[in-house]
Amino acid sequence: MSFARTRVKICGTTNLSDALSAAEAGADAIGLIFAPVSKRRIDAAAARQISLAVEPSVGRVGVFLDQSSEEVLRLADATRLSAVQIHDRYSSAEWAELASFYPVVRVVRPADLGQIDVPALGSSITLMLDAPQPGSGQPLDWPALAPAFPAGAWLAGGLGPSNVAQAISALRPAGVDAVSALEVRPGHKDPALVRAFVEAVRRADGPSQR
Ligand SMILES: O=C(O)c1ccccc1N[C@@H]1O[C@H](COP(=O)(O)O)[C@@H](O)[C@H]1O
């Protein structure tokens, strides 16, 4: 059985050099974190500069936590995002409003599965499974998660070059998303680790997906 190519998002991008090296490495998207609590937070001006500088084919995913849907839409427009990643619990009306403007990545924890409506494949809302403390470098228990892992969902949480193949084999996520394991310090990547991460995903997908 062949699977579609696993998409790769390199998150926590705070500077143009890291954005360009992620794109050069073959990442499908970069993450720009606007969450006020994040040690990788980027301001709107820097995010806009990055969005305008990278190839249009590279997704720019804004990451939001403890922020209203109004603020999300304002920042998304100002910084030319291509998608929004939401860590908050919104009303169904807020999800619908956001999804009418941007593709939405809705971040949930393993404990949330069974409590939420899984979006239909092809809808503009995609689930991503992440650890309770996002951005902490904590892997999930992939084998335990496998029975409930929704088709089409993305995976985050402690992923890096040394373990992403194991996670892909266990869960076959539609995409993978990483930050901590790729950094030399918060908000600053090691380009070699970013390249190694993308290469590890491509190897895990196998030759038919290159
Ligand atoms: O990384 C952060 O600082 C952050 C803050 C607030 C919301 C999300 C954040 N990061 C997200 O966490 C995942 C996983 O990170 P890690 O690889 O386990 O360190 C990352 O992909 C971001 O989407």
C-alpha cells in the first residue's frame, strides 16, 4: 500500500536565514509563532518579511495560543500567512469563521481524541496531535496512539532526525512538525539538523514518494 508523501513543517522560525534554509532543505511549510508565551515568538513585521521572501510554494503557518479569532485573522492578513495553527478551544462558529478564510491546523492532545469531532478528510480543518506542553520537545507514545490516530492528521511533539521515521512507521501522519530537536537555541535552527530531519522523512516515505 503506498502512502502520499509526508509533509514537513519546520516550526518556531524567527529569522529569514532559518526560513530560507528550511525552504532549501525541502520543507513544505515553516511555522511562525505568535503565541505570547512562546520563547520563539516572532513579531508581525519580521513575520511579514519572511512571508514575502520565501517561495510562495512554501507554506507560512501562523501558530496561535491564548489569542482570539479576531487577533488570529488580523495577524494572518498582516503577515501573509497561508494557514493558521490554533492551540485554543474555539466555538464551532469561530472554527467555521477561521476556516472560511484560511486552512486551519487544530492542535489537540491524545486525551482530546474521542471528545472532539474529527474533521472530514479534505475539509479546511486538519488535526495535529501534539504534547500537552507544545514546544517542549516531548514525544507522544506513538504505538499507544496508533488505534485512535485520525486519518489525515499531522503529528508533532519531540520529533527529530533520529526518531521521525519511527513515528511515521507507527502512525503514518499526513505531516510532521518539529522545533526543539532542530534548534541550537530557542528560535534558532541548526541548518544541518533541519536538512537531516527532512531527509529522514523522505527516507521513511520510501523511494516511490520522492
Ligand atoms: O514552540 C513553541 O514555543 C510553541 C508555543 C506555543 C504553541 C506552540 C508552540 N510550538 C509547537 O509545538 C510543536 C512541537 O514542538 P517540539 O518539536 O516538541 O518542540 C511545534 O511543532 C509547534 O507547532
